Amino acid sequence: MTEMLQMNGRAFIDTNVFIYLYSEDENEKQIIAQKAVDKYERIISTQVLNEFSNTCIKKLFKKAEDIELAIDEMIEQCSVLTLEKEDIKQALNIHKNFGYNYYDCLMIVSALNSNCDYLLTEDLADGQIIENKLTIVNIFLKENVEKYLK
């Protein structure tokens, strides 16, 4: 039963997964990111779209037209949530309880509110379970590639 959940679960996809997916110099991580977005029911928030756009401009030096095409693909392939005012207080509570930075807490809140099984990322504490519902998974760790992406 657990294996079935892992194969068919809902996953909130952190910005860094999409950055690797669209980068041109991290081939191994790009392959892992592609497997992640192919395997799960994908959830993102407008925050992810904003962070993705900003990183593409500032660090990847992508043209606006190319970023727009990537954003269109992401919107087409993912359910996109918008943040509500209640999410701000919930994110502050997550910050207080777990110590993550505020913007990561907003993603955690979005994942919780959309009933995700997993938050796929590279940045947070791998294996941590938030509110007995959401498992943080660093999909770029070798053991997690085997466990969550096969």
C-alpha cells in the first residue's frame, strides 16, 4: 500500500526542481527533476512561478520569452495555487515550530493545504514529516532517487 502511495501521490514541487529542469549545466539533476515531475501529480504555487522567473533572469540569464514559455509549460502540467491571507499566519506558525525560513514555510503551507503527500525539494530536512501529513523529500539524494523515482 505504501508503495502505491509513492507511485501515485501528490507532490508539491519546489522551485529548485524546476530550475534544474530548465538549466543547461546540471545534466544529472535535470534528469532527476524530469523523473520527479513525470511521476507525481504536480502541485505548485504562484510563489514557485515568481521564484522561478526571478532565478531564470538573475542566475540563468534566460530571455523573457524563454521564461514565458517555461511558465506556460509549468502551468499546463501543474495545479497552481494562489496564497491566501490565512496562509501567512499558518506559515509563521510553521516557522515557529520548525525553524524554516518564511518563504519555505509558505511552500509547506501550500503543500499542506493541497493535501500533498510530498514536498520535493533540495533545500529542506529530508525525511521530515510536517503535521503528520507531508513528507519532505530531497529527490537529489541517491537513496531517494531509488526510493521515490523508480
